[in-house]
Amino acid sequence: MSSRLFQGMIHQMRESIDRVTGVIDENGVIIACSELVKIGEMRQGVRDELAYTSDSVTLGGYTYRPIGSGSKWEYVIFVEGEDKLASKIATILSVTFSNIKNLYDEKYDKSSFIKNIILDNILPSDIYIKSKELHFSTEEVRVVFLIKFHSKGEMLPYDMVQNIFPDKNKDYVISVGEQDIVLVKEVKPNSPVKEIEKLAKSIADTLNTEFFSRVSIGIGKPVDNIKDLARSYKEAQVALEVGKVFDTEKNIISYENLGIGRLIYQLPTTLCEMFLQEVFKNGSLESLDRETLMTIQCFFENNLNVSETSRKLFVHRNTLVYRLEKIRKLTGLDLREFDHAITFKVALMVKRYLTTKPMKF
């Protein structure tokens, strides 16, 4: 918030308040005051006194009170005097300045601007107008990370992520839910997906080791125009949703690597049911036991290679061939044939999708 705005407000109140009033910034410096000669003075000890309380404190003939609420306040209001009237004036000014500061931030803060874009709360035609007002670069390459916290810690999720990315001019941390945080970060043009995923993994590891918080991170596709951030945010949301279904063991999911899971996730459940009925007649999928399903999974993971799969499963090659033949008799699909294997793989994914979704028409 501009010190000139604080100074303008204090100047307008000079005649109404017959006492010296002013504002101290986060460095303990007086940035606005009804006595102009005091601007620039240091009052570092005041912030130390206020570190353990959100109420007023008196010191050296003045009453001090934080502007704002909670543990994250940036400014302190001070009023001449240590009496009850000084305390009341400080309280009134603190509430007034806090409300005006919030309105000011909402109008001029870049993070609020980004939040309105990703949540589709601003018209496309207004995006460029607002960008010019904020001197915001519209054509940097940026990517949206949606960070979902799975546990509550002593610190708020927003504060944790903001501590990792303190540069508010390049990286924008936005709270979109109690446990959901969006990070809009600048990246180099043509950054490979692996490099972006490596960054996401670094974020997850830092949150886990330093803040003991377990998270999942969905990654949208990089965009080179600010108006496309909403699309990247939706992609990050889809990545997390699809990941919950098809990649439950992963905590970093990129939209670009969703593959066929993304397509299945968009299909109506009734169509999925019809597909399963056509592929697996007479409930043959349910007839496969856990050992058989694990064999199928391992066979897919080893690119339909019989020798490699048998080695990984610690079984004889003939044993594996016998199991594959048993699957063929039960389902009519020979997994050693590529087309049949693809059909079976998709069917398993569709089945998993249906277990997580209610029927929709």
C-alpha cells in the first residue's frame, strides 16, 4: 500500500484528531505522520513489543496498534498519549486503515488480479486494460500449479507456499480454498514437461520436509498469454481429478501426461458401462482374481514382454504363458496381441473410473 495514501488519510484527519498520529512500516520506519518532520524516524522497538500481541501497546508516550488482523500484519498505527482515549483512537484508525488497505489491495494488487483471471471473474476485454494499470507483463510464459494439502499444520497453506516463493513480482501465490493453493510461476519459454515436474517435486519435498505437509500438485500446460491462465488452472484441476482415479500412487500429475485417462474421464458413465459390457461378457472381469490382475499389470508395465515379465514376477516363463492363456479363455482377449492388450488396458481404466464416479446421463 502506498505511503502517500496513508499520508493523505492522516492529513485529512489532522483537524479532527488533536494528537500526533502516524504509520510505521514493516522495517520500523515512520512512513506517514501528522508531523512531517517525524517521517523517516526509526521505531524498531515497537514491532518487537507487538510481536507477541495483536492488541495495543504503550511505549515512550505513544500508543501503538497493528493495522490488520491475525499474525500477518505489515503496518502499525501510532497515536500520541498513553491514556484510554489514545487507545480508542488507535483502535478506530487501525480498523479504518485496515479496511481501506484491503479495498486498495483488491483494486491494485497483482495477486488479486491473477485470482480474478483464473476464476473467470473478469471479462477478457478488461484483462488487458487492468494489465496496463498494474504494469503487468501479459506475454511472459507462465504455468499454473494447483497445490492440494492433505493435512493441516500449524501454518496456513498460503503462508507455507508464500515462504517458498517470496518474490511477489514474478510468482503469485493465491488461496482458492481452505486446503488448495494456486502458484502461478514464470518459466523459461519451451521449458520441457520434465523440468516443470521437477520443480513441482521440489515444492512438494520442501513442504514435506520443512513444514511436514503432504501435498498433491496438479500442473496445467504453460501459457504465453495472461488470458490463458484460466485454461491452465482448469487443466491443473483436471490433472488432480484424473490423477486420483488413474495415478493414485503419484503426487505430481501433469495435464500433458494424462494420456488416455484424460479422455476416459470426460466420457459419460453410461457409455463406459456399455463399453465394459461389450468387452467383458458374462461378468468375466469380476472372475479374475487378485494374482491374475497383478500378472496383467506387470505384463503391461513390461511392454508385453513375456520373458521380462516372468523374471519380474519370479515365475517360470511357461507359468506366465499358462496364466495368459487362462485370461484368454475367460475374457476372449489374448494379451500377447497388441490390439487385444490395448482393449484390455482401456477397459481396466474405464472400470477404475466407474468405481469413483456415480452414474450420469
